[in-house]
Amino acid sequence: MEIQPIFKKAARQPIIIAGPCSAESEEQVMDIAHQLAQSGNVDLYRAGIWKPRTRPNSFEGVGTIGLKWLKRVKEETGLKVTTEVANRNHVFEAIKHGIDVLWIGARTTVNPFSVQEIADSLAGTNIPVMIKNPINPDLNLWIGAIERIYKAGIQQIAVIHRGFSSSGNSNFRNEPMWQIPIELMRRFPDLEIICDNSHICGRRDTLAALAQKAMDLNFDGLMTETHNNPDKAWSDAKQQITPFVFQDLIKNLVIRAETTNDVKFLEDLEGLRQQINVIDNELLTLLGKRMALAEDIGRYKKNNNISILQPTRWNEILEKSMLKGAEKGLSRDFISVFLKAVHQESINHQEQIMGTGLTAKASS
């Protein structure tokens, strides 16, 4: 795929997208737009016109009339505008009203039928499209949505990382799971990737820190929800900030260089990277030895008719490793993800020995 940028900004200049979660009234939309336009650094004004809500009888957007308000934003402020589309009719209405960029939301990206409907309705147009990650952490589903839109003839495509739903307690509304967008960057280095810090955080007090992390991870820009009276917002009030606070957030961002010509820095960095390469090779060697031992255990289990799954042993390994990892500065999340991957690979090796071909969890 030969994906083209939507924004084409100068190197190390972040893409800035801001505006209310929902368009609530013409006055509200225009007030926020004029405040943002004064800063001169907003690339795209966002506002939800149709809002996919978890439960019925919630505010589901003002509908098509809001597109007229966005058209007025363009005329009075010069800002380009974007809104979310979830079906064929949304696409037709948005294009008819001169919306500059469309975005596909997480609840739509998760459904290939819906994405294909949007793709079919885009055929013959050249309007840029931004695609949010699906709700669930499925990279291939995200890539599939990109491919469907690209096959419709749209070349200007960007993606928006808004985090992923997960169970259990969390400091985030949606878990960032940074490894997923980072892998997307690796596979599609020309694809602009924007961080929706509002939906990841779900609360305004952590927006700035997460925005900085996205910049440190070489994201191309931010999408942040701004409102002229956040506490009174009709949707997602807790994660919205005023345009004034937003401009302060942008002003305080540290934009780091991707590389440098400083010879000493490059030499020192290369030395450290070589040390990491040596350690990585040692880790792979140790993991190979571990899997060989897992195969030996599999043979003992097979010869003695013992089940692969040993929950007590697995829980013991996990808990002890988390404690030891903490002593070495390793987070519980990292130890959990790492050991579960190692554990699953041990399972696979034991299943080959047992001849089961199953994928059930086991212990090593």
C-alpha cells in the first residue's frame, strides 16, 4: 500500500486535533472553534455529530444539523473540520456538507461489515480518512480496516490510537497497550498515527502526561477533546478540558529529535545497543534451554499419564516472579505479559510431545 499523509506537517511538528466530544449547540461549537483558532496551531477541528452510545436513551448526537455548524466553523475560522461516520448515510451527509476529513470510530472498526459499507460509500471520492483502533486489542482487525478503506481508492489515511477495552481495575479508561500501535508503526512506517489521549485517560488530570508519552514514542500528533464548559458537557465530561488548558498542554509538550549528528552521542548509543544485542542473544539462548526442559517435562507427563495443566505450579511461578521482578525494577504488568508468553510457548512444546494438538493452558 502506498499510503499518503493527510497533514504533511514539517518534521517534529505534531498534528493537533481538538474540539468537543459532541456538538451540542451552534453557539457551543462556534465558541470552542473561535477559541482554538486563536492559537493558530490546530490542524483539525473535531466534533461528534452522531454518537454511538453504549446504552439507549443516552445523548446520541444532534445529527445532520450539526454538519451545518461545522460548515460555519470552516467559513468563520478557516479551521478544517472532521467528524465520525458509522454508516453509508453518515458518509454521504458529511461529504455533502464539506467535511474535510472523516474518522471511523472504535465501535465501527471492530465490525468488518460496517467498515466495508463505509468503504463502498467512499468509492470514487478522495476524502481523507482516519481510523481509530477497534475496541478489542486486535491488530489485524485494525489493519483490515485500513486495507478496506485503501482498496476503496482512499490513499490519504491516518490512524488514531484511543486505547483498548480491558477487564479489571485500571488507571485508564481504555488501556493504551502501546505495543500494538508501535507494531503498527513498524509495519507501516509512512502511516500517520495520532494519540487520542482523551479516550485513553478518561480523566483530565492525566491528559498532559499521556500526551507527552505519545510524543516520546514518536507519535505524529494528538486528538484531545476540548469544551468551553467541560463539567457541563453532554458526553464524556470528565475527560474534556477548556481550549485555554489545552493550549497550555500543547505549549508544554517536549518534542524530541528522532536522531542527531552528534558523533559522540551516536558512538555512545551504539555501544549501549551492542550491549543490549549481547544480552538479547543470551536471553534467546536461555529461553531455548528452558523450552528443551519443558519438552523433558512433557515426556515425563506423557509416560506417567499426567495432565499438562498444573494450575498450582503456574500460580507459584507467576507470583514469585512478580516479586522478584519488582526487586529488579520490572513492573507486574511486564512480568505477567512476558511470563504468560513464555508459559504458552512451553505449553506448545509439551503439547507436541503429548501429541494432543490442544491449546489449553498448562504449566512447565
